[in-house]
Amino acid sequence: MTFRGSVKVALMYLLLYRTAMPNFAHFDADEPLRDALCISSFLISMNDEGLLLGRMRDHDEWRRLDKIASGGQAFEENRWVLPASHLRIGEDPGAAAERIASGQIKASFSDLSLWRVLSFASPFPSRDQDLHWDICFVYSVEVETEVVPPWFADLKRVAPGDVASLKYARGHGDVIRELGLTT
């Protein structure tokens, strides 16, 4: 599927979902969609040293980087994450991927390309009857990181044999498993 085709599919799902749930139409244009749907871009950077992963630190900078509430439910202490972010209203998934590389992980990057579009539904942690739906635009990218930004407790390459043993934040482990990045 081409990038344009992937965007059309994601937008079609969003339109169908919004049609089925009229209350979903009320959102703040400056915030990512939160109630029942998240649309995100993920970066996969794999080289001979391993897969680039980070552990989030409870830091106020996350509010600017991803519009998530510092100290809120989005933070899962000592859990690992792929470089990723929710799309902002009207943001192109590729532009979000570039924002993640240059802003979130402070890396120079090259060869950014859409790899896959994934979709997951999982129960809300606080509402047993409701499902949360994630649409994930996954990009392969070559990145060079030199520093660990202060909003990460750790940002490093993890050897393929160690990827499966880590504990991941919600959704990140699903992406890793679906892409077959565990051995």
C-alpha cells in the first residue's frame, strides 16, 4: 500500500468511527484525539547494535513534545517505548515522524520511509466496557543519537535477543510484536 493509500484508509476509519459515535466529534484542535482513538507515528531504527528504544522520564517537556500530561496515565515508570508521538490535528504522519526524530530524540536522521500502518484495539485501563483504538503509522529510519534528552531516563539500542524481555508502555509492545522485532 502506498503512503497516500495508507492515509486514505486511516481517514476512512476515522470518518466511519466519528459517524458511529457523534460525541466523538467534540475535540480540541490543539490536542491529539484522546477518548477512544489515537493516531500516532512510530519510528523503527534498527542497525547492527539493535533497536532504538527509550524509557520515558516523568518530565514537563512531554507536554510540548506529545501533549500528554506529565505524571498522568500515559507515563508508565520503567517501561520502554519506541520513539513515537500522537499526530496533532491536521498533521501529516510523515511530518510527525520528522518531529519525533528531530524534537523528541534529538537525532539527525536519513532514509525516513513509511513501512507499515497498524491498527489495534484494546480495553481502556479505567473503563472495562470501552475499547481504545490505535492507528499507527510506522516509519523505518536511520538515526544518529549522541545524547539522551532529559525527558528520557534512557535512550539506547537494544540487542534483538533482549527486545522481547523488556516491559513496554501500552501499545509499544504491540507494535514491536506485530512487526516481528522480537526473537
